[in-house]
Amino acid sequence: MNKHSTIPYGKHYVDDLDVAAVVDVLQNHFLTQGSIVPKFEQALLDYSGAKYATAVNSATSGLHVACLALGVTHGDWVWTSPISFVASANCALYCGAKIDFVDIDAQTRNISVEALQHKLSNAKNANTLPKALVVVHFSGRSCDMQQISALCKQYDVSIIEDAAHGLGGSYQGKKIGCCEYADLAVLSFHPVKSITTAEGGAVLSNDKDLDKRVKLFAKHGVTRELEQMKSPSDGPWYYQQVELGYNYRLSDLHAALGISQLKKLDGFIEKRQSLAERYQQLLSHLPLKLPQMPMDGQSAWHVYTVELTAHQRDRVYDALIERGIGVNVHYIPIHLQPYYQNLGFSKGDFPLAEKYYQNALTLPLFPSMTADEQDRVVQALNEVLS
């Protein structure tokens, strides 16, 4: 029996400064659309190196408006990774587009460049090239964006980085989210991500026109900018709805928490990196396939996921939960979900993703995790896998 409290796989960290930032908005500012959201957007730009940012109420909303900004619509194809949360694929369906997947690389668990190259070539011959590719930086490790960008340019495919796991990580010396190799990047501020706004997300870009469209779709399709209006303005109060948009705005309350959290981000990532490196050392003798450490950048280490090599996952999972180790599984391949099976996908379509899933197990890792807690995880694994 577990005599200790359960160690969760992920956990947010909020301190008194975060609380004070939110209370200040409650007492002294607008709650929804005031001066704090633009300040948060600027802070994200300062950190990431991107040129434009739009804060939204979730990364799911961000993925949706990113697709809309690129003109994804009925009849278009969008591709993504099968190893992600369903939102990475759902965003295409929201636009009436068709979805497909690119199998993963067994080592990085990101989209396989080789599989992408092969699929793009076949799609060109079949006249089914995608309008956009949603690239998922699984666990916070960047995909090989330079190669992916070169391939997508060759076939005129737009790129959305699903960087929900990636804030604080880097690739080739630049921050994930800088959009050097992508049209748009989407961040998540869910409580277990690199920083939290409770719920929230953002869309980053270096393209001014794309950013304007993102903002338009995220704010009801309504504009007060004369150059976006279809007819002359009636006066300073005037606005026009020029697209069918959505209410995906972030509030000043959430943004205040985000600004405060962002100041601690590098410290959070440093702790995550330290914990990941310690896991690599302490687990090296066990029958586990450990995550590969990136050579071309720094992972944000959103999750630390191992693969079992000699044990049944369900038994290991249950035994660890019984010991108060809050393990999880990231992710069930999207194409195996019943909704996607009804769209025509089948088991066996993406074998590397499915093989990974059969043995995957996410271990606890979060910035406030102590050495004693990590030792408890390792001890439990030693007991269960011995």
C-alpha cells in the first residue's frame, strides 16, 4: 500500500508573486480586454524572438485560428503526427478539411523526416498534397525543422508548429516559437506546460498579414482597422465583422499570471533539464528505452517518457500507481481514437507510432519536484521492473 501522497506526472508552480499579479488585475484593471494582454504578448515576443503574437484562450483555439489564417478550408488536406493530443488533428476538421498523419521517428518520437519525404512525393503524384503540416514538438524536443521546412517549401506546404510542449526549449541556438522555419507557432499555457495562465495559449508568427488574420479569427471576425473594412467607417465607435470569427480571446487575469510566470520560465526549464539528466543516470540499468537527448538544441522536457522493453505496460502502470507514482501515457495515437476510426483510419496505418504507444510510460517530472520525490519514482521502478 502507498504510505505517501501520490507524485503526479506533472504539476504547476504558482508563488506569491503570481498571486499578487492576478490580484492586482482584480483590484485595479479591466478583467477581460485591458492593457495586460498586449504586455503579455510583447513579453512572449521578447522571449521567443518572433515578431507577432496573439494570446488566445487555449492552444486548441490557437491551432484552429492558425489553420483559418492559412486559408485551410473544405477539400484541403492537413497532416500531423499521430503521437499528440487530439487537438493537433481536430483543428483541421474544424475548418472542414481532411486530416492525415505522418508516422514518427522511433528515436525522437517526432514526425519522421524520411516518412514525410516519402508521403509528400506520393501525395504530389496523387494530387493530394496538404495545405498545411502541423508539426508537433513531442515532449518539448524540437522536430528537425530545417529539413522539414526545406521539404515543405519544395511542395508549397505551410507549416504550423504545435509547440504546446516546447516553450523554453531551443533549436539550433534559437528559441522554439521563433518561427524561423514555420509560418505560425502555437503555444500552450495549460497548468502542466512550461508556464501556466490556468488556461490559455498563443499564436506566434513573423508574417504581419498572417498575424492580422489570426487576430481577426480569434476576435469574432470583427475589426476596427480601416484597411480591413469593406466600406467607410461611420465614426470612432464603428466596427465591422468581415469574417466568421470566434471568441478565443485571453483575459487580462490570465495574462497577468502569464507575465509573472514567464519571468520564471528559464528557471523552470533548467530544473526540468536537471531532473531529466538525473533520470537518464538513475534509470540506465533498467529494461527501459530512455528518451534521446537532443543534439541540435534543448528540450523543454514537458514530459519524460520511457518505453518498456521487457514488461507489460498495464501491470507496470498499475504497480506504480499502487505505490503512489502518478504515471501517465502520452499519447494514444490519434488515428486509433473511435472518431478517427470512423473517418477511415485503421490499426496498422502508422506502425511506429503504434509500437511506441504499446510500451510508452510517462514518469513524473515538474519544476518543484524534489530529489526525494524523484528517488521514490526510481525506487518504485526498481521494485516493479526487477
